[in-house]
Amino acid sequence: METLGTTFGQMATQTETLEVAPRHQRLFIGILKESTLQENRVALVPHSVATLTAHGHEVLVEAGAGEKAHFSDMDYSEANARITHNREEVFKADVLLKVAPPTLEEIDLMRPNQVVISPIHLPLLSPEYITKLQKRRVIALAMEYIRDDETGVFPIVRVMSEIAGTSAILIAANLLSTSHGGKGELLGGIAGVPPAKVIILGAGVVAEVASRTAIGLGAEVRIFDNDVYKLMRLQKHVGRQLHTSVINPMHLREQLLTADVAIGAMHSGHGRTPIVVQEDVVKGMKAGAVIIDVSIDQGGVFETSEATSLEKPTFVKHGVIHYCVPNIASRVARTASAAISNIITSLLLKAEAGGIIPLITSHQGLRNGVYTYKGCLTNAYLGERFHLKSTDLDLLITSDF
């Protein structure tokens, strides 16, 4: 009987259970009109807004946000975005997107637990800036430190690097001309006249695209990086034999003293890029030579570099022309905006299943971009630089802070 009862119990009708789909999370996204650094880009373009609104998300755009990239308010309205002339209303959004670092005045309008995704330009940061973000208890992510979990690539850095690589060479070619204060040299040279010598520091995406562009214009290119595998990969991708070298100070100095163009193209995954070229080397470079420091948004690789703007992009130091614009991709704002928008949209769509904050806390690549979290500084480099206390983000998350 006991066996029969057991068997009957096993055969009895069981309650059917159905898999419950994750609840769709509706996001409220705000896009601000940029007002600093002569920034021309916008974080979301109309076709991305149309995708997000089709998924049920709300997008609020400040009037005129896309004008400098040639996207009108009508374009956004047709993509089902709401347009507002009240700037403060945008700060009610749960997710705030910017392509320039927030200003101190903008930080004052932020609220606790608001997610802010924007670049950080290290030369422009200050302790006051960090402490203001902490006081507002926002969750701030640096675009340039967001990493793809599967590939290890920094996606926004990569697409901006492609633009910066091409732009750096075209800018250098202009600055070498007499009309821009240069020596009056043609980057590629002509029959009977040698081409300009271009030194590139770094062997990442900027260097690869810059190398292709410079070689296409006929310049002589030499690349330095301490990662031999990066040098091998770059040479393979460019498809021709190149002069490459690890960063030996003596050899690098020798090459820079005869260079016409030097490009800083290094990227740090967490903090400042290292200073590779000291001031005494810049002093010895040829008068009228050109430095393009693409790494200036992370401090720059030349000791003489200082952040400039699109309005006044250059300065001369020790007879060398310096171009140190941190948002160099803003020169081609429409292309750059579309590239950023594609990546941000993909990220936001992933947040539908559980919300933006759970997405950040569950993905290592996104956590890598967080530098303030609910009142705490979580970037160790910034803590050391500004003598501020920093806390490991993983500890904050596991303690359910």
C-alpha cells in the first residue's frame, strides 16, 4: 500500500509552470544640447531615437541638440522624440547622455541614482568636479572606459579612433603648409623631393588608420609601441612592411629630432596615458614641426601638450606647432554622432530586460566605465590623482550599497 500510494502521488496531476519572460523596462532618456568645447556632436541621432521609441522607450531632446551635426528638431520629432526648450526638464530623465563632459552647472541639476554616460577629459578634471558628482550621488560612466565583455575592445574609443586617425594626418598636412605657420612642406613630397617623416606613438586603431592615410598620401611612417604583438598586428593589417620599434628612449629621441610630424596615439584603459616624450626632446625638434596629440583627452603623451579647442586648436611651444583638441572627432560631427549613437543604442536596448542599473552592475565591461557610484568615487586612478578616497565598485555592489 505504501508503494502504491507513493506511485499514485507521483502520477497525480502536477501544477503546470510556465517560464515568465523578464519584465520590459521602459527607459526615460535625456539628450542635452552641448554648450562647451565647441562640441558639435550629439549622443543619439534620429534613426537611433526611432529604434528606441519603437521599443517603448521615452526620449526627451533639448531643442537644437542635433543642429551642429545637421539633425533638426523636426528629424527628432519625426522619430517620436519629445522636444523641449526647457533645459532643466531634460535632467528629469533616468539616463542622461552627453558627448562632452558635464559642466559644474549641469552637475548641480542632476539627481541621485541618475545614470550619466559621457566622456571625461582628464586635463579638465578637478577635485571639485569629482566631489560635486559624489554629492549628487549619480552613477557616472566614462564613455572611453566602457569595454565590450566578449572582445575586450573599447567600442566608443575604437570608432572615435578611426575618425581621429584619418583626421590627424589630414590636420598635420594642413599645419605643415605655410598658410598655417608650418614649413611649407607637402606631406607626401613629389618626384625629386623627399616626403615628410611621420612618427606615430602607439600601435592601436588610431595608429593603424593614421598609417594607412599617411602612406596613401606618400609620407614616410615610423611607429613606436612597447607591445610587440600590437606592432605585428598593425603591420599585418596595413599590409606592407613598416618601420616599427619598441619605445627605446635613445632611438625614439633620434627619430623625433628629424621628424616633420609626431602623433600621440596611445590609450589607457583606466587612467592617464604615460608621458612618453619629455619637454627637452620637443625642444630639439625641427622648427615648424607638428605634434598632433590624439591622446590629450587622457592627458597626452607629450610633456608639452595642453588641451586646446576647435575654436583655437593650436599653440606653438619651442618652435613646434601643437594640436591638442580632445574632441577631435567633432570636426566631422555627423559621422561621429552616428558612430557613437549606434553603440549607445545597442547598450540601451540590452537594459530592457532588467533596467540600466542592473545592466551596469552585472556587466564587467560597463562597470569598467563607472567612476562615481551613488556618492562614491570608484576609479582608483582619479582617487590617487586628486587625493580622494576611492572604493572598489565590486565591493559596493556586493554589499548592496
